Amino acid sequence: MATSTRAPRRLRRRAGILVAALLLVAIVAFALYQLGLHRIAHALTSATPGWVLLAFALMSLAMLARAVSWHEVIRAALPHTAIRWPAVIRATMIGVMGSAVFPGRVGEAARVVVLSRRIEGPTRRLLPVLAGTVFSQTLINLLALAILATVTLTSIQLFSHTGLSSLIGVLIVPLVIVLIVLVGPVALRAAQRSHSLRLRLAAATLARLLSLARQGLAAFARPRHGVPAIIFQLLAWTLQWLACYAVLLALGLQSHGGLAAAAAVLLAVNVSAVLPATPSNVGVFQAACLVVLAAYGVGAGPALAYGIILQGVEVITALGLGVPALLGEGLTWRDIRTSATLEEGQIAGDG
């Protein structure tokens, strides 16, 4: 009886997925037709290969700079533990590949899982610390996004009232997050003494998460590691910024905003990737490029071609460096995803 009930349900689910996929294809085809396929094709075929190759090189160097930054953050968090360079680099490449290619942005959890296998010590102790180091890098990323937002807003609205308010909002976010991380555990102790069991459990979970985040801030208390970590992470963003500009040069669009437009694109695609709607954020990525470049006077066809090339550069670079790293670890992506899910549950359950 159960089997006969499951079969029609499975067929309906597959039929629904097929209909949704066909609808998505139809919408994309209509959008491409409206934008003008010939203009998009012309822009793609006329791109200068040399600048595209430079973009690949810059993206690759950016990934390496992120690995150097993470290595410094981990050394600050685990000062008495041997942290090998190859293991950190491979874990970083696998993480970037996971975030760039697969849905769900599992790359951050993946790199924690991969590296925890290569560091001596109990896994239950290492996982929370490594998760905290990822949070530490996230704070540096917020600083980088604030810098990109400053460049973007000043290039478009030269500190009009709206632009200035938006800029202040962007700059204040990292400060608020740091304040919550530092002060939050103290405030949550009162909630843990509440008469409500649900409130006590929620407060205990939040307290654990904030405690993990505080462990990742060790680099900021140790300038010897914190300064290089910040410098190399910002260098990685700078290299990505230059890669975005190189793609503008490849399509001959550098006169439309130049470096400011490249900064705006990098900001937009990263903000749009916070909650990915599709694998690799395909479609959303191109829409972000199209909207941003339109503000700098770039037509729809060249802007869409720009989004296609830039995402191609990101994804191919991530695969080109991530796949060899995955093979070097002797793992498959299914192994990584399964382990990441289990370890996330373990971290949450430890509280």
C-alpha cells in the first residue's frame, strides 16, 4: 500500500521539476530573444582573449591570497598546532569550488571539514575553532565589501543624501556584528536562566554560536598574524576587482565607469550570492551584472556577455584549482557534502 502511494507522488514530483525546468528554459530563451542574441553573440566573440586570460590569472592569485590569509588566522587560533601549507591551500580551493559551483554555498563548511582531517587533535575541539576562523575571515570580507560600496556609491551618487545614508549603513554592519559577537554571550546568560525551556534552549544555542565566533577573532588580538591575514584577504579582493576590470577591457567597456564599474559589479555579484537561488547562481549573477552596468551606460547585450564571461572565469578557475585539490585529498564531492552536514550537526549538538 505504501509503495503504491509513493509511486504517484514520485511521478508528480518529477513532473513538477520537469515543468519548472521547461518554464525556466522558456523564460531564459525569451529574455535572450528580447535582449538580442546577435548583440550578445557579437560581444562574446569579439572579447580580447589576452584580457580574459589575465582575468583567469588574477582570479587564481586571489584564491591563493585567501589561503594565505586563512593560514594566518588559523595559526592565531591554534598557536601550538602545526598547520601545513598544502593542507590549507587544498582546503581553500575545495571550499571556493563548493561555493562557486554547487547550490547551498557549502564551500565554507567543506573547507573546515577537509582541513580538520589534516590537523592533529580531537575533531570535536578542532571543528569549532576552524569554524570560528571562517567567521573571522567573514568579518574581513565585510570590510572589503564596505570599501567596494564606498567606491560604488561615490562614483554614482557623489555623496547625495541617499548615497551617504547607504554608505553609513554598509560601513556600520561590520562594527555591529563584532559588537554582537563580543557582548552577546553576556546578554544571553540572563536568557539561559529564564523559566521558559524553549527560551533557555534557544539562548544556549546562540551562546554557543557566538562563543565559536569569538574563538575565530583570535587573529585580531594578535597583530603578528592578524595584520597579514587582513592584508592578504584584502589583496584577494583587490585581485578579484582587477579581474572584473580585465573583463571590461576584454569587451572594450572600460570607458563605462572603469574601475568604479568593476567595483560595483564585484559588490553586486557577492551580495546577490548570499542566498543563492540556482546552482552557481546562474541567471542571478548575470542579472546583477546587467543592472549594475546599465547604471554606467552599458547596453543590455554587452552587459549580459560581460556577466557570462565573468562567471565563466570564476567557475572555471574554481574548478581548475578545486578539482585537483579534491583529488589530492582522495575525496569525492559527495564525501565532502555528507561530512559537512554531519559535522555541522555535531557542532550544533555539542552545545
